[in-house]
Amino acid sequence: MDADELLVLVADGDQKAFEELYGLVSGPVFGLVRRVVRDPAQSEEVAQEVLLELWRSAPRFDPGRGSALSWILNLAHRRAVDRVRSARAAGEREEREARRAHRPAFDQVSEEVEAGLEREWVRRCLDRLTALQRQSVTLAYYDGYTYREVAERLSLPLGTVKTRMRDGLTRLRECLGGAA
């Protein structure tokens, strides 16, 4: 029997005719789906869906509008295209969500402005220190010297440098406390 006769029998619920039709069209259905979908596992899944749909929708087949094979392959093509579109839409949704979720941890412009304001505030507070305190603090915190190295560079006793640093840092803390 050919596909047209088998499909008419399948429309009447003939399982034996469906088995025969399945054997006849499963190869061409899978081949068509594979060309559209490309992924082998997805293609197998779509081909199975098409053949299941074929069993359910066989009564809708109209032999006057074309051959059974054309009708079946049309079902397969539509289902394969739907799967590709669905996969593409899901990928686009995931991509949009990933872009939406990937927000910078901070607003770079506001961070730069804030850092600039903080630097200006520190400069103003440093200007309120005595020249000796400012010199010691600057060498230690901006130039990276240890207290002992500051003492050596300024030719001062270590205790004097520590006192200047302590007093200078206390004044800085008081001044910067107003910045917060």
C-alpha cells in the first residue's frame, strides 16, 4: 500500500496501517527535520512529535489537496521551523536577561566624582595640619615610608616623628569626620 491509502486507514484508527506508514515515512520525516533543526537529538525529538501528531491529525488529511507524503512532510517542516524559532527566541530571552542581570557593581561616573571630592576633602584637611605634621603624614601615607624611614629622611628622632604623626592623624580624623 502507498502512503495515501495508509493515511486514510490511519484516520480510521488502524494501528497496523500506522505501523506500516511509520516505517514508510519516518526516514524522510527525520531527514527533513534534521536539515532544518540540525541538532541530531532535537531532530529525533521533533520527528517523534511529528509522527505522534500524524496519528492524531490523520482525519484532517484531505487526499483531494495533495499526496499524503507531501502533507506529512509539510507537518514535519512546520514543526521543525517552530522548534528552531522557539530555540532562537529562548536564546534571545536568555541573552537579554543576562545583559539585564549584568549591571556594573557601581556607577563609574559617580564613583569617579565621589573619589575626586574625597581627594579634595583630604587635601583641604592636610592643609589644616602644621607644616611639620603634613610633611610626616605625606611621607608616610603618600610616599610609603615607614615611621623609621620618615625619621631618617627628616633627621629627627623616631619618637618625634611618631608624635607628629599621631597628632596629624588625629587632626585629619577630626577634619575628615565632617566629610562623612
